[in-house]
Amino acid sequence: MQRKYSFSAVKKTLVKKAPKKCPKLEKTSKGCRDMAESSLYHRREQIYLEEEQIQKTIRDKKEKEAKAVKEAVDELRKFEYRQKRKAETQSSQ
């Protein structure tokens, strides 16, 4: 039977599940202190932060693309509206 915060249990958990959320460390637990000092934990934390940065970049890029498409659609609508008005004024004269 393994202790709740044994280093081997934490290590196995980190290896099995790449971190989706960076685990919070408790300062009181010896196992957590061992985990904080391990290079494995630091590498997983670094991977997590890199993934967050990538996701943020992708979101920003998608927002920029969506904004550009929206502006293009607005310009097209304005152009169509002007053409329609122009056609209406010419037909009424």
C-alpha cells in the first residue's frame, strides 16, 4: 500500500497524465516538497506553460482572423448598400 503523497505515486501520476492543470503544492507535505524539487515536476510544469502559451497564441490568431473576416463582411455590406441606393436613385430619376 502506498502513502497518499509518496514520491513514486506522484511520479507515476505525472508520467501517466501529462498535466492539464499545474498541481498546487502544499508546503507541509514531505512528498510534495520532494515532488517540487524533482526535475520531472519542473519539466511537466514547463510543458504545461508552453502548452498554455501555444493555446493563447492560437486564440489570439483566431480572434484576429475573425475580426478581419467581420470587417470584410461589413465592407461588402456597405458596398452593396451603396450600390442599391445608387440604383434606386437612378431609377427614380
